[in-house]
Amino acid sequence: MKHTFSISALLAIIWLANSGHYSGLLLAFGAASVALVVWICHRMDVVDHESQPIHLTRHLPRYYAWLTIQIIASNIDVVKRIWSGNSTISPGMRRFPVNQKTDIGRVIYANSINLTPGTIAIELTDNEVLVHGLTQSNLDDLDAGSMSCRVDKLE
């Protein structure tokens, strides 16, 4: 039930933010459309702990702040390597273990790898992820496990 309430509140907030109109008739249309979407989602049985991960909400701002810093640092590194020429690039591929317990944790980990420039997750299985890195140092940073630990804390 708390997941149904969560999706209802989220849809209502998105509708209100995008609408910009707060007359009675439009608010009624918005409430009706949110109710219809929630009813359809409930009938399709798609409202659960995976689709509405409200247990992650408390830790997300800290993780997003850390990930933003990583994205900026990776962007700077990639730009420096582009300006320096091909001699600073040493692409490679490596498999890393995936320690996350839930599907959403594994997806967050793989997407975080994709968001940081210089690395891309090519294949994700239950127990490992195949990553292509622009340099070996990018792969070594992932091997250190900082990102994996932070996603574990997020779960």
C-alpha cells in the first residue's frame, strides 16, 4: 500500500509541476488522470519495491552528490586525454564482480559506470559486469571498489 501511495504522490507532484495551472477543473482532471494511471499500474501489478524503491530515497541525495563529483572529475580527465593526444589513451576491457543484492542495485551500479565518462558497462549479469574503459586507470579506479561500496550502502 505504501508503494501505491508513493507512486500517487510522485505522479501528482510531476503533474502539478508540469501543469502550472491550478484552477478547480484542471486540478480535478489531474487528480482523475493520476487515479487512472495508479489504477492501471495496480491492475498490471507493477507497483512493488522494485518499481518504487522508496527505501532508497533517504540515501539518494548523498549518492547523487558523490556521483556528480565523479562525473565532473571523469569529464575533466577525458578532456585532458583528448587534448594530450592518442598516446594518453590505453583502452581495455575487464570484468568486475557485482556485489549488489537486488536487481535495482545492480542496475544503479551499471548505470553509474555508464554515467562516468571514460567507462561503459557493456554486459551485466547476476554476478559480474563487463566494462570498457578509455584507459587502464579508469578500470583500476573501478577495481578499487569505491563505486560498488557506495551502491551497496545505497541498498
